Amino acid sequence: MNQVTRGRLLTASAVLLTAIGLLVGVRLIPSVSAQNSTIEGTIWVADENGNSITVIDASMNEVVTTLMGIEGPHNLQVSPDGATVWAVSGHDNLAVQIDTRTYAVLGTTPTGEHPAHIIATPDGSTVYVTNGGDNSVTVIDAATKEVITTIPVGEFPHGLRPSPDGRWIYVANASDTTLSVIDTTTNEGVTNIEVGERPVQVAFDPNGEYVYFSLNGENAVGKVDVATQSLVGTVEVGEGPIQVYVTPDNRYVLAANQGTEANPSTTVSIIDVATFAVVETLETGQGAHGVVVEPSGRYAYIANIYGDDVAVIDLSTLEVVARVATGDSPNGISFSPLPAAPAQQPQIALALDQGTEEDHDEHHPAEETTPTPAPQATEEDHAAHHPADEVTPTVVPEATESAMGQMDMDSMDMSAMMQPMMDMMDEMMGMEMSADMMSMMQQMR
């Protein structure tokens, strides 16, 4: 074989292999891009429009199973001991408790209208749920799953979190300009702090000295002094910030910038706690919404509501290192330090204990009627904070028309595609492939 012929063969082979690589790359766009980590634990994700919960093994960044049957789960929270997870059903006005080891439903509790977020106190004894439809917070005894009381708060309460010592619950009132403060010793609201336009979620620092919050209406993150219950300041972030989270070492505040369905944002703003300034903006995915950081502080997990996936950030390098596909419209996200329990099926149907038919009709009016929205919440406000209730998220196509001529990649026979390509190369080159080349191509089929 002369040098010209050898060169032509190598060039044609490179073109063919590149084309195959591009085909494989397009095929893998919607699939899991897993990267092993040194972290042991489980990532729980609420898929609101999918009526499902995605369970992810944090050590492999792979989906273990998907729990089906909770209608409109906007948010969830793992208990402090990792043994249970609490989720809300926005459709059925329910709080649902699930065993993280068996994936069985342990019980349900009626909430107020249009429940949004749910959290547990640091000791795990009490659960708090924001009800956007009636401007209240439902307080639940975690052991008995009975309602203790209902606390009035600001307009359209959304995100909430407890202080590290469990004394305070801060509530972001999304159709208001305030954070409501609840004293957990009395389960009463003690004050409303003026902070700015459309606060959506809050996050305490590990010392409980400051609470940070997103201002969706100002594209900013704010900071409140817990001791004085007063606003310290704000910093500009990306478009439409939703959830915020402080790293365990108190170094960074992460703010997920969702934007809107029509104009989704794709970033997470990294704020330096010491300077209260944005030091990095990371591209994480379509409609960055939920944020959680695992206890060691090495990895952060971002739920992308319009991309239907979770991005994994290595906080030591500030890079996205993995991406995991989820159900439709992932938003609420929580981390359990316990290893992911094995599952027998890729999907598990949850059996919700909803009591008698009479109890069901009393506590689940959402099945017959549309939940009453907060009177002061405009359509714009609601779409900003609960976009999955109003619209269908943009689905990332598996292949564009221009790239693949509207081919169905999932049903495509790669062997059938490759044979004409090899024949074409034979014709162009006027020679047969070598045995080694043919063997390599056969292995790639």
C-alpha cells in the first residue's frame, strides 16, 4: 500500500469514526452521564409534572428507582436521620412520609391549600409545610403524623427552613416583600421582616447567624441578621433566582437561577460568604431550580426544571462533573446520608394511605376542584414560583431536524446505518477494508 493510498484510508477512516462518534453522542444526550464519587448517600428529587420522585445513588450518580403516585410533588425533605423522606402533593393537599429503606408509604397528613415546601426540624420531631393557597404553615407531629396547629404567615408562602438550633423557622412569602419568622417553642409567628420583591426560598448559615434568601423579583440574593432580624444587604445574581443553599463550611451561598419557561436561565451563582459577592457563575442546565449540598461539602446537586435532570457540581473545582436524568419538571431536591436502598423495579407505585372515602373527600378537594390560589398572587407570580403547575417544561429533543433529518435515534439500527457507510467508503477508496479495520468496526456495532 503506497503512502497516498494509506493517507486516503486514514483520512476516510477518521471521518467515518468521527461521524459514528457524533451519532453516538447525539443518542446519549438525554441519558445519564455518570461519574463515580467518593460520596455515599442518596439524592431525592421531586418531579412535579411527572407525579414522581427520582431516587439517585450519590456514589454512582445513577438512578436507583422512580417512585410513582404522588400527584404534583413540588418539594420534599429527608429527615435528619435519613430514615424517612417527606413530600407534598400539591394536587391532593397532602404531606406524605416515605421509608427511605423500603420505599413504602408510612402515612399521610392533610395540609392547607396548595402546599409548596416541607421541612423537618433538626431533631426530626416536627414537620412544617407552607400552604400557598391560604397563606399559612401547617405544623405536623412527625411521629403521629397529626396536625398540631396552623400558623398564619405572609402572602403566598413558599420556601422555608429551620435555624440550625431549631428555634426559628424562616418563611419566604413569594407574593409579598417579607420573610415571616416562626418561634418553634410556641409555634407562633413573631414578626415579618421586610426584604424586597418576591422572596422565594431561604437558607441559614451553619452558625445560625445569618439567613440568606432569593429575591425573584429583583434577580438578587439578600442577607438578614438573625439576632437583630434586620436586612443586611443584597447582591445581584442571575435571572429569576429560586432556591439558595449555604455550604457546610460557610464558604459559599449557591443561588439557582431558573428564569422563565419562555426565557430559561441556565446558571447557578456562587456567592462568597466573606465578601458577599458573586465569585463564579456556573452553567448547570435549563431552568436551575432546586439546590442541595451533601454534608461533606464536596458536591452540590442542582435540579433543572426545564432540562429534566440533575447537575452535579464539584465544589472543590466549581465544575459540573455529572448529569443525571430525572422525571418531568424536577424542582425540590434533598440529600440523605444513608446509602441508596436497592430496588426490585425501575418504577415503584406508592400506595397512599388516604383513609376512608369520607375522609378523602374532606381532605382532598383538589381531585374535584381546582385549588384556590392565594388571592394576592398574580399569574406572573405563580408562574415564576410554580411553573410546572401552569406550563409544560421544554423537553430537550434527542436530535434536531437539521442534525439528524428527524430520525428516531432510539429505534435506529446502528448496524443498518454503518453498513452503507462502509460500502460508501469502499466505493470512494476503491479498495476493501483491512481485516483489522473490519474487526474494529464490527466491535463498535
